[in-house]
Amino acid sequence: MLSNTRPPKAARVSNENSLLRAFQARLEALRSESGLSRRAFADRLGIPRSSYFHLMSDAGNPSLDTVEFIAERVGVHPSALFPLPGECSSQGDEPIPPKG
């Protein structure tokens, strides 16, 4: 059951299994596979280098628009930037069962 209380952002972000950490790991893997430096990868994405470095920091909080934009630029479906169900679980979160 979902609760209305959430841990502070710092607690969520520091969790190694957070969705943000998974997103960052997938993005870094795509960058590494491309053989580009972080700066060159930011240029390929068409975003300012500072924005890329911000995304990869604890303060990163990409919007869905940003996720879709990045996915389009690297040629993957936006869901490819996130873990499969069961691969990532934040503190205290339980999977939401599918409807139907």
C-alpha cells in the first residue's frame, strides 16, 4: 500500500537502488558504449554540458520531457533508460501490481 509520506529527497537520492541512480547508470552505460567523453556525450544529446553534469549529480531530477528528449537523441525508447520491474526498489516502496 502506498503511503502519503515520503522520505526527504536526500534520503531517496542517497539510496543506491533509487530510480535516479538507475537512470544515471543507464545513461552512463550508453555514454560509455558510445566511446564519448561526458562532454562530447552532452554535445551529442544537444544539452549544455552543465545540464548533463547536473543530471548525473545527486541534485539531478529529470522531467519526463527531458527523459524523452535524451532517449530520442541516443536512439532508444525512454523505458530503456530505467530498470525493468523488480530491478530497482526504493526504500519502503512496494511494487504496484498491474491492473487487470
